[in-house]
Amino acid sequence: MDVLSDAIAAVRVGQPTSNRLRAGPEWCYRFAPYEGAGFHVLLRDSGWLLPDDGEPVALGPGDAVLVPHGSAHVLSSTPDAAGAVPFEAAVAEPAGRTEFLCGKYRLSHARRHPLLASLPEVVHLPAEVGRHPELRAAIDLLGAEVSERRPGTATVLTGLLDLLLVYLIRAWLDDHPGAGWPQALRDPEVAAALEALHEHPEAPWRIEDLAAGVGLSRATLARRFTALVGQPPMAYLTWWRLTTAARLLQDTDLPLPSIAAKVGYTSPFAFSHAFKRRFGTAPGGFRDVHRD
């Protein structure tokens, strides 16, 4: 089981959106806070991303930026946010010298995976020859698709935007191989333990069984897993079970006993109690509120 794919699937809500914009020599657009993640790719010319909290980020041609927590920011031709207008009011200029792609993903902050929570407020990926070729290919395809609007564009765009999100996060993980989640996914035993928990959350896991399965002692696995993931294996398992249950409640019509069994609870009552403690509402109420 792919932990990064699971982390994204757990928080996805609805469909991503994107558009391509051309602007004149001076432009300044504000992006309001958003429950999800936003991205920008500067296709031509230069500009700045100005977080409400943080240092300005200079952007060059081909640079990609992910705003993973949906925080407010400004995209501008200069390092000055004065006079910014809402991006929704932007008017494309047919002969604009600056060109960029902007888009956003609807993500549930309530069940955000700790891997995604560990990302910084701004993920800046400068365009460098030979680096992250998959990301560059996805950007090129996305830019062409948005501008041409050929038959089947809606389907193609959804797939390309999904690819782009994975490639943006993967590129950041590759560029930051130190401690925490990037290291957890590179540690053979910790990664194997994570994959086992993700693949079979319904299993009656014990720390002894998980440690034996990855070839470590109980104490060693607990220490390494906690240091890199941020919580002990069994605490992470409980979190993952309930997060998976929340996604199933939102995306499927499965009855509560079936969902409880799929995430490792033999008793619907025990499942409901644990779910309410985690999300502050009973499973049925959660489903009523969060179904599209």
C-alpha cells in the first residue's frame, strides 16, 4: 500500500480546479484562506509569492509553488502586496507578458494526514534542468491542456491535477531527506510497518506482531517509528483507522457495521465511541454533514 497515495486520498474532497492566466507588466492578486491546497506555476516572466506570514518568495520561469495548508497569500509582479485585488477578479490579457497556472485542491483539514501536515506553509520548487522530470512533464501537459481546451479536457485535467499534487509533494520529500516523514518513508523497517498498517487496518495488530513482521524488536520499532512518524505505532493505527472510516462515511453508502469491521472494530458501539472521541460527532451525524 502506498502511504503517500493513502495520505492524499484520505483528505480529498471533490474535484481540483485550475486555470491559466496572462497578465501585463504589473499585477497583484490576493488568494484568500482556503480549506485545501493551492498551487502556482510561473510559465513565463518572473514574480513573487507573498505569504501573509512568512518571507517573500521570488519566482522565475518554470518555478512551481504549493501552498499545502491553504493559507492566505498574494501573487505579485513585485515584492509588494499593496493594492492586491482578489484573484477571482483577475482579467486575462491576450498579449500579457507574464503567464502562470493557478489551481487548488479541496482537502479536509479535519482529517489531514500528518505527512501532509508536516509540509511547510510554502513549498517552492525552482525550475532546474534535469531535476524532477516527472513534475516538469506534468506541468507542460497541464499548461497545454488548460490553454487548448480540446475534447475530453475535463477528464484529462482531473488526472493531470492529481498527478501534479503527487509530484509536487514527492519532489519536496526528495529534496528534504532528513528527519520526520521524509526519513520515515526511506527507513526500510518503519516504511514497511506503515505499509502494513495502511494495507490491513482491520487486522488485530499488536506491536509485537508488527515488529516481528519487519524484523525488529518491539522496543526498536517503537522508538524509531515514534521518532520519525511523531506518534507510537498503535496510536498511529488508531488514527489511521478512524481517518479511513471518515473517508468511507463520506464517500460510500456502506452501513456503519461494515465500516467498523473494515477498520478493525468488532463492535459498532466501540467504533462509534472511538469515532465520536476523535471527530466530536457520531458516525451517522458525520455522514449527514459531510456527504456532497
